[in-house]
Amino acid sequence: MVMDKHLSILAKQHVETRFVKVHAEKAPFLTEKLRIVVLPTLALVKNTKVEDYVVGFDELGGKDDFSTEDLEERLAKAQVIFLDGEGPAHASKQATKRSVRQSDTGNSSDSE
């Protein structure tokens, strides 16, 4: 219930990410497939591949009274959510550099 509370808050703030809740005891096939043993476990999936896990509350201070911001930072570290000023749209703008020969119109012709 603690994790559900924090994730429901984050789901409203981070529409770029899909949050899915699965009742582990009612989905044994999925639980086994994702290798979930300890509850709660967050499987952080990116491009159909499990990239990371948040198992229990150990990474969040070891207690169930962690803040939503702590969980948000952990999810941002795994790059499944993006904090303000971050994100794929922001990163692609920085990564796109224009060369000396590239014009503002996108026409790569050398003639004027």
C-alpha cells in the first residue's frame, strides 16, 4: 500500500511513463517470468526489456516512510522517468549539432 501511494502520485506527474500494477499472487506466470520473489518489487522495463529492479525498501532508506521524491530520484536514475529539464526530447535537442555547411533551411546544396 505504501508503494501504491507513491506510484499513484508519480503516475499523475510523469505521463511519459506507463505505470502498471500487478497483483503478484494472482499472476504467478508473470511473477516467475520477471523473477519477483520479494514484495514489493518494481520491475523497471524499458523497450520491452527489464532494465532494473527496485526490491523492497532497501534502496529507499530501508523503511516504509520514504518520500515520493526518493522514489522519483531512484526511477530517474534508472531513466524510466524524467525530471524537469531532462528527457529524450531535451537530450535530442542537445545532441543535434549543425555543421558549418548546414543551412537554416535544411537545404544541403552549396549553391546560393
